[in-house]
Amino acid sequence: MKKGIKSIGIKLVIFCLVVIEVYPLFWMLTASLKQQSEWTSKPAYALNAGFYFQNYIEAWTRGNMATFFKNSFICTVVSLFFIVVFTVTVSFAVTKMKWKLKGFIGKYFEFGIMIPVATALIPLFQIYSGMGLLNSRLCLIITYTAFGLSLSILLTTGYLRSFPDEIMEAAVIDGCGIYKLMWYVVVPLMKNAIVTVLVLQFFFKWNDLIFSMTFISDQKLKTVQTGLLYFQNEFGAKNWGAIFASVSMCVIPMLILYMILNKRVIEGMTAGAVKG
């Protein structure tokens, strides 16, 4: 009897948590499909009378979402490429290669996790200003790559420490060089860890606001998150349908990506946690 009551209580708690998590997303999506007249004639929590997809068209064209998406996509994808390349090479070097300073270099990169982002804004702004890199995608790509390495290296080194050396020894015996060993033997076997890095860093870079607000003032180079701040000026304070459509377009790609890759992300996060 007690077990049954306990089970029901746990299920109720889980149900409440699910509702708390899902309802804001549901409300955002329904709000993005409301006509302008529904915001004044009905309460904000009321369900839609229909589906007004014109809000998304206005957000994409009049609200410059196409430009913001392009800028975010370019900066995010390019920085993810460099993050993966540097993460794999550094992690392999500090875990599987033998050289004097590998311990120091590993700790140096991991130390970057403890550096608050706000403390780096003014020095970076001065550096980019002196180099003429402000208002360019390059300054965002460099910053995204640098700040994404610490966590990524921490995740992949945890996996590589549990990676069996026997596999690499067998490849070396078969005549595999150090570069082929890393890219053709180790990397394919750590795909879950790489996918985890890609998904986590995609969320961080796609949702970036502080760097893009600090380094980018040109309207044509603004990313998605900074572009959203100016949507009220674009549409007017009362055009909530287009504003919520813009927010939905920012959130939906992340949800789809996570739903597709969530299994690999969980496997990558737990890889290396238990030594076998």
C-alpha cells in the first residue's frame, strides 16, 4: 500500500514538472500563430481561433530573421569546426601521447572553465578594436572557439582516459602513424563524445547574447539573439504574433537537434565515467 502511494506521488511530481517545462513552449508556439486581433479581444492565455502563419513570414522578411539566421549559422558552424579539431587534437595529445608538459597543458585548458565571461569582455574589445576586427564575424568566431575549448576538452579527455590502449597498440603494430592513428582509429570510436561537444557548444553559441552585443553593432551582422532585442522596434509594441514567431524560430532548431541526438549526448556525457 505504501509503495503504491509512493509511486503515485512520484508520478504526480513528474507530471507537474513536465507541465511546468512543456506549457511555456506550448504557449509560445500557440502565441506565434495568433492574429493581431486576438491579443486585444481575448486573454493572453486563450487558445487560438486559428493558425495565422503570416506571422512567420513577417518575422523572416520584415524582421530580418533571414539575415540574423545566416550570421548565427556561419559563426556557429565555423566555430564548431575549429572547436572539434582543436578539442580532438589537444585531448589526444594530453591523454595518449608522452611528452613533458602534457599535464600542465591539460590543466591550463581546463582552468579556462573558471574564467568568468564578463571579465574578458573589455580586454577582448580593446584587442579587437586595435586589430580592426570589431563588427566582423571573425571576432565572434575566434571568441566562440576560444571559450568553447575548455569544456569540450574536459569532456573528451574524460572519454579518452578510458579508451583502451590495446586498440592503438594494434594499429601501431600494423604500421599506422600518429596522425592516422588519431583520425582514422581514435576519432571514429569517440563519435558519441564528439556529438556531445557539438550539441552542447551549438546551444551555447546559438544562444550567445553577451559577445554579439559587445562586438557587433552593425545591423547586417547581428546574430539571432541580438536581433531579437530589436524586434519590438521593427514591429511595434503590439505585434506580439510576429515577435513570438521570431522567438519560436530560434528555439525550434535547438529542440529538433536535441531530440534527434539526445541519445548520443547522454552516452557521450557518461562515457569514461566508469572504468571497465
